[in-house]
Amino acid sequence: MASTEPGVRPGRSRAARSGATIAVTGAAGPLGTALVEALAGAPEVKRVVAIDPSPPARSKLGRAVTWRTGDVRDPALSAALAGADAVVHLAGDRAADSDPSQRRALNLRGTETLLAAVAAAGVGRAVLVTSAMVYGAEPDNAIPLDEDGPLRADADLTLVGDWVEMERIADRIQRAHPSLEVTRVRPASLVGADADAVLPRMFDAPRLLVLKGGRPHWQFCHTEDLVSALVWAATGQVDGVVTVGSEGWLEHAEVERISGLRSLVVPSAVAYATAERLHRVGVVPAPASELRYLAHPWVVGSQRLRAAGWKPSWTNDAALAAHVESLARVRRSGPRVGRKDATRAAAGAAVAVVGTVAIARARAARRRRRS
């Protein structure tokens, strides 16, 4: 029997059956490029409109894809969206170490302007990609989280705060335009061709941080699985709130084994205090609140996708192993950088705490040897 669960469409939607025109913003980025290619090969899709401020001079996809120059912060973008059945919004900044004001200007203003342009163009469906981090990391989180559960993350000036505000913008515009359907896609920690630069960057550090008394659950979403989920969302096979991730999660011992990294156990109070000091002086871009995602579970179940018949092609251990190998390739091929630049490249409160505590312990050991 077909599912009648909210957010799941029995069979294929009308747009999917008739051959849809799908527009993609941020189409020249790593995630956008992968999605455009997947949509161009999808039987439900007749035509893809790829929008980017810097479209490629040539495309191997030929007539199946129409490239258009456009900035999501420009209200005139509605003209480029005319005739589309759905728009997938990927023109955002997912780098936690970007300049906060510039990142927020793109993420928030771009989302608001784009969704208003979608409504003005009469497009019926928009797909917004944020993150499962918007649910927040709390000790009492259900495992897995309810897709329709509240957003408990802080709407601060962090990347996670941007995602929370983007969701609020979508709520507001959808209320103003009831005919517009906004599907919110929330992946777990993203790795692969693109990464969300929040927790995955911890594997650039020499040690893994463990908060004493924490209960970490490591879950990943490979970009290939996110792309396949976005195809389903764009063609109307799922809607509403949609989470995406590999099945289950990894315990910390499994993460150590796969990554080859040893852990550094730090008292929570020390970790939070150190991270906040480093954030205040500008050593790391993220505040101490980011550490909550290491201490408490925020596992998603991809419930609506699974009810519609979707399955992830990547396991958590395979996704992590691929991510660690990609970091190793970058280190082998990249130029050597100074310690300060390396710290900023690794970025994030958690990584900085690892380094700071390790240095403090080394200094203490030297003092003991001298005494």
C-alpha cells in the first residue's frame, strides 16, 4: 500500500510524470555541478536551468542544460526562473571560517531574495538545503530526531545560525505565498565533493577531541546521497522537511579506528572556556557552542525519503574513510603552510581546543622535568 505519511507522495508527482524543468542556483559549485549532472540524467526531468554568477564557458551536458548568469541577491532573477517547475537553492556559503558578515549577506539575503523571486515567477516548488544541525545538539534529543521536531539551535552569527535564519525566512515566505511549496533538506555532517566545514574539518587535526562525559554519535551524509535526495525533492517525490544521512551512526571508537587518529579527552568546562577565549581573540571563527555537537547526539533517520523508497548508497564508515583519504591527498599534494595558517585552515573551536590543551600539557610536562 502506498504511504500516506505527510511529506511522502505516493508514486511520482505530476511534475515528475510529465517531465519537469528544474532550476539550480549555485550550479557551478561542487554540489551544484553534481546535482545538475544528476538532474540532466533523471528520466523525470526534461530540462535543467543552471544559474550561477560565473557559469562555465563550456558544458559537457549539451542541450539538456541551459546555463544562465545570475546572482541570488538580485530580484531580477525571477525572469531566469520563468517556466521552471522547481528551483533547488544551492547558492550559499557553507564554510564556517568565512567572514561572518559576508557569509550571512549571501546566505540570508540570497535566500530571501531567491524565494521571493521563485514566488514572483509562479514556480510551485523550492528546495532549500540547510543542515540537520538546526535541530541543535541536546542531551535529551531523540535518536533519530523527529523530522518535524523544533529547531533548537541558536540563531547566532555562526554558520548554524545562518541555517536557522534561512529556515525562518522560508517559513515567512511560504506563509505569504501559500501556493509555494518549500521543501527543506537537512543533511547530516556533509562529506564528499563538498563539505559543510563544521564537524568534518576536525579530521584535519592531529587528535580527536572528546568531551569528558559526552555522548557523541557520529553520522555523515555523503554528497552523492545528498544529490540523489535533492533529485527526489526537486521532482516532488518527497516534500516538507526531509533529513538525509547514512543509516545509524558510529561510536567514537569506530571513528578512531577508521580515521587512524587518537583522542584527547578534555573536561567540558575546560573545552568550552578555552574555545570561547580563542573565538573572542579571533583565533577560530566558531564560538564554543559548536562543541555541543560533539557532546550530544543529533542523529537523523531520513524517514520521509525511506518511506518513499529512497536508500543511502554510502555507509557512515565508508563516508568517513573517503573523507579522511581526501584530506590526506590534499596534505600530500598541497604546499606547506605556517602553523598559524594551518590552525586557521583546520579551523573551528574543537580543533583549536585540541591544539591548545596539547600545548598546555606539553608545557606542564617540561616544567615538571625542570623542577
